[in-house]
Amino acid sequence: MSILSFKDRGKWGKSGWRGNCSGHVYKELFTRLQPKVFVDPMVGSGTSVEVAQEMNIEAYGLDLHQGFNAANDSILEKVGKEADLVVSHPPYGGMIVYSGNVWGEANPADLSRCVSDEDFHEKLQLVLLNQRNATKAGQYYGTIIGDWRHKGEYVSYQAECIARMPKEELAAVLIKAQHNCQSDSKSYGSMKLPFILHEYILLWKKKDAPTLVLLTNLARQQYSRLSGTWKNIVKSTLSGLGGQSDLSRLYEAVAKNAPQKLAENDSWKEKVRQVLNQNPSMFKPVERGVWAITA
Ligand SMILES: C[S@@+](CC[C@H](N)C(=O)[O-])C[C@H]1O[C@@H](n2cnc3c(N)ncnc32)[C@H](O)[C@@H]1O
């Protein structure tokens, strides 16, 4: 079945943790995918890890409330090994603000505090690339995410996720019914369009191909559509080169398998330099011609 519906959230995690996910959803995923090692980089109240441990799956839970920023810190490095399944459940749409509200103090890295939808889409892409990097080839990474209608605008976070990841790795899109939403109590009788009562579970299967090949394929898919993608390509490529590189090595890595049109025209090198120069929060010059990811 590609539709999951669990009214009961089960005994796992904390029922008082806003925006938590039913443990039965994770149980279903684990039963289907049979991971030996599982990671949740946004573990919240711990639902997923508790279910995994009960099923004798080696499980790791990370979260910004422990100081781990999934958009910036390497999941692979933190866990120390590749996993068979890496699933996140990010906050989206600013419906629930976590840092400074559900826990601790306000943290600008908190995905529920993004300044715009574009900011969120770009950061979540980094999280997904990070998850992918922590996944064994042939195994699965994914996210649980909904859409949001706000001030008359429908924002499809799931569609953005699918558009920003390698399409050759997309493996499944499941629908998960949402129960006990806070807004259930309000009256939506006069609305023409239905209130959103579902989330998506998006799963990708990591191909056994070099990361750089897939990332440059990604550039090919998105070049005409998403201007922000260039920033993430440069960051991911630098990351693949150990977080720091001289320009010639960086060009070589980006050019490998680049679209023919791009490879024939040297102006893309200017684009790479422009991205490096114009994004000081992401990249910093280390010495002349050598660039690093900003810590
Ligand atoms: C929807 S909740 C996860 C709930 C969890 N599935 C549960 O059942 O308890 C989203 C979580 O993402 C975390 N988060 C937000 N931004 C993050 C970031 N940049 N890195 C890691 N975790 C983050 C929040 O602290 C919050 O705990």
C-alpha cells in the first residue's frame, strides 16, 4: 500500500512533542526496508529511534537540540559509518517553531526559522544531500514532509524536494494521513479547497555511482529552473573534495560529466567563481585561488 494511516501514535517518543510522527509509520518503513543501521538526523522526541531499537536495528538520532545541524554537519562523520536507511522529518512551513519554543533558545540554523520558503528549500536540499552521503549505495534515504497553504498560497515542499534531488534515485512516494492536527478543531466549512490532512514519505535509493556524477547530473536537470542550485552544487563538490580545494581541482570536479553545452563554454567557470565570491556565509577564500566551505 502506498497510503499509510495510523490514528494512534503508539508508545514511542513523547506525545507532548509538537509535530511528532506516529511510531507506526517508522515500524512500517523498517518492516518493509529491513535496515540494519538507521539514522534520523532530526530525531525530535526520539520516536523513530525507539521503534528501531525495539526492532533490534542499530539506530542513531541527531537533532539541532543536541547541537547537530543537519544542513551543515556531516551525518556520516557524526555516525561514523554508512547507514541502510536515513530518514528525516523536518519542520516545514513555520507551523511549529522549535528552537526557543519547543526547546532551548532560538537558533538561526533551525529549519522552522527559515527566512523564506526559498531559504527552506535550499537548506533542506543540503540536508538531503547530507543524508544521501551517509547512505550505503543500494540503500535508502528519505524524508517525511507535507505541503502548506498559507495566505492563499499553496507551497509544495515535497515537490521541491523531488525537483532538487537526483530523479534517477527517486524510489517511492507514499501518502501518510495526518490525524489530530491542531487545525482540526477550527471550522473550514466555507473553504473551497480542502484542508491538507496528509504528508508524504519520499524515498530515494542511492545509486552505486560516484557522487560527483550524480550531482552534476542534478545541475543538468535544474540548470534552467533553479538559480539557487549552483550554490549547493559548488558546496557539495567542495565537500566531496574534503571541504577545501584550489580552483582548478574544483573546476575539474564540476566539469566531469557536465552537460555538453556547459563544457564547451568556459563562462560556467565564471559562474563558479561568482558563487564562491557572492556567498561568504557558505564559502571563504583560504589563500589565493583556494576556497573552503565556511565552518
Ligand atoms: C517535526 S520534528 C521531528 C519529530 C520526530 N519525528 C518525533 O516524532 O518526535 C523536527 C525536528 O527537527 C529539528 N531541527 C530543526 N532544524 C534542524 C537542523 N538544522 N538540524 C537538525 N535538526 C533540526 C527540530 O529541533 C525538531 O526536533
